[in-house]
Amino acid sequence: MSRTVLQIPINHALRKDAEKEALKQGFSSLQDAVRFILTKLAKGVLSFEIDESVQLSSKAEKRYNKMVDDI
């Protein structure tokens, strides 16, 4: 099997926390957890949804509510 190395620069604290969590969840290493995630992603079994909710200021909320009422 041909292998390649994936290098991803990340914050040291993030790596440490992720490694601790991976071990806690039963992975032998952080690399093992990343391989697992990439395998699921490649098979289309894993998907991500990013929900970026926006909190309007009270002034903006009043303005948008007025727009909706005017429509």
C-alpha cells in the first residue's frame, strides 16, 4: 500500500487537547483518530455542517423587523 504524509500546522495546545481526547475515546494515538476520520470522510459516511448563527444588535433587529413589517 502506498502511503503519503499529511502535514497540518496546528496550535500546540490544540494538538495536546485533541490527543488527550483521542486516547480517552479509545484511539491508540491522535494519528489513528485522524486516519479514522479521513477514512469515513473519503467514504462519504462522515459529513460536516457548519451553522454560523448571527446575533443582531437590538438596533439592527428593530430595523429588520420594520423591514419585514413594511413588506
